[in-house]
Amino acid sequence: MKRFALIILMLLLTLPASALAATSIKMSYNGPPSGDDNAVHAFATTFKSLVETATHGDVQVTLFPNSQLGNEEQRMEQTMTGAVINVASYGGLQTVFPEMFATNIPFLFDSYKAAHLFFDNSEFMNKSRKTLRERTGIELLEVVEEGGFLAFTGNKPIHSPADFKGLTYRAMDTSQVAMYEAFGAAGTPIPWTEVYLALKTGVADGQMNPPTYIIMGSLYEVQKYLCLANVQYSDQFLLMNGETLDAMPAAQQQAVRQAAREANAKTREFVESQVDQRVEFLASKGMVVYQPTPAQLAEFKALGSPSYVNWLKEQVAQEWIDLALAEAKKANDEAK
């Protein structure tokens, strides 16, 4: 027995020191563990592979899809207190960093390229990363593209804001309620898990989501019309406990940051390459697809953006709103 223990000890001593001190990190996010249906899962699996390869297994990432570690608020608390990486939605950031909602102003970005420029390297995002770290101890690594731009669906054609008059639309939060009211509709908050039934029974006449989520939720079964109004850029936020990141050797920190960038680039490429196919799929299922004219898009923006900004003024300081609008304009101009 003593000889066996001695052999084990000798084997351990021959291992690199890094192998004895591997860092294990939990990574949590929403949605199913399907790379085809859930871009965040596709991102997570790529990120995990890149990190573990670059660190030769010294950093191990364990994936927890489908909110297995808790709801958005619980997972945010875990990220602040432990060795956790979390992909959070705007709802997850709401309680700790509501200023990020300034990046979700309707019709803020004219293109994917403009959104990439803004979220990768703008004064707004630089200030956000610094403020979030100081306030919560959380490091914001990347803004993950999860499904393209949001589109309207409904059981009557939606071509312009006037078409919303008298309808009831499902809202994700109170900011969307404000936008629908500006269009002449009523907005009613309904959890995602109840959206299909609400649309089927007529509790709501329509909703908005990127094509990916319309397919994921089989909403084409209960909605006839699709309006590609590019309402909002669909994204989530890759967050990591700052102390955990700081405690890593410099090479591992660099590996984590590089993996986040590379995984995001691959996810963006995947998401954007699939948008047209997903719209075609929805059309094949019987949805009538409409692309608003530039004049109609201008109408949507003229009504939808101010209503959201008025709501946002009650949540965050004006300087954040002004900075987001200025930096988005700069990104839109540069992307043209």
C-alpha cells in the first residue's frame, strides 16, 4: 500500500505545475444546447474549445445551458461572487447596469457593421466596461450576436406604424410597451414561455423577435405576417468574474480574451449567413414577408426611438443616452 502511494506521489511530481492547478470555470447562458437553434450555445461551445486548447487544458470551462444555474438575476449574483462566466441579456444587466439599455434604442443601428463598430470599440462601450467593473467587479468581455435584427410578426400586415393602431402586442419589458403605445397599439408584457399560447388564443396580436427565435418558438404556426423592420440589434453580454480573470497568469488572461473575440467573430459570421435562409424558411411555412421602404423605416424610427428614450430617461442619466446616440451615429456613418 505504501509502495502504491509512493508511485502515485512520484507520478504527480512529474506532472507540470499547471496541470495540478487547473482553473475550472462554470459558464451559464439561456436557451437550449443546440448550435443550430441557439447562437449563444454555438458561441459557448466555440469559446470553450478555444480556451481549453490555448491553455492546454489548464483552464477548463463547463457549460450550463438552459439557465441551469438559475434565472438572470441569480446568475448575475453568481458572476459577482464566484468563478463564473455568464452570457446575460439586457434583463440580466437591468438590476446592476441599466445604462446598457441605451444601446437598445429602437432603430439605433443601420447595419450589422455599424453595430459591430459600436460594440467593439466605441467610447460608450469603453465607459461601460470601466463602470461595470468598478460597480460590480464584473468584466465585460464581448457583446455576443445572438440572432440578427428583430422583426415584427402579426396576424395582419404591418408595413408602417399606422398598421399597429388598435392592436395588442407582446412586449418583453416596459420599454417595448412604450414603443408600441407610440405606434397606437397596446403593449402587454408576456414571458417568452407563454408567447406561443398568447398568440394562438389572441391574447396578443403579434410580437417582435429575430427570425431565429420566431423559428425556435414555432411562432410561424400562429402568426401570418413578418415585417423586417430591423427594430433592434439582437445581442447578449459575455461577463466574467473580474477577480477570477485577474488571478490567472497573463498568458491565460490573454487566451480567454482572444477566445472570446474569435468565438464572437465566428458567431457573427454564422448568424448573419443564416438570416436570409431563416426568412426563406418562414416564408415556406406560409408567412408573408414584407421589407419596409426607407420612408416607412423612417416613420418607425421617428415614433419608436423618442418613446423609448423618454422611458429610458427615468432609468439612467441623460449623459449615457447622449453618448450612445452620438457613438451610434458615428458607427452608422463609418459603416456606410
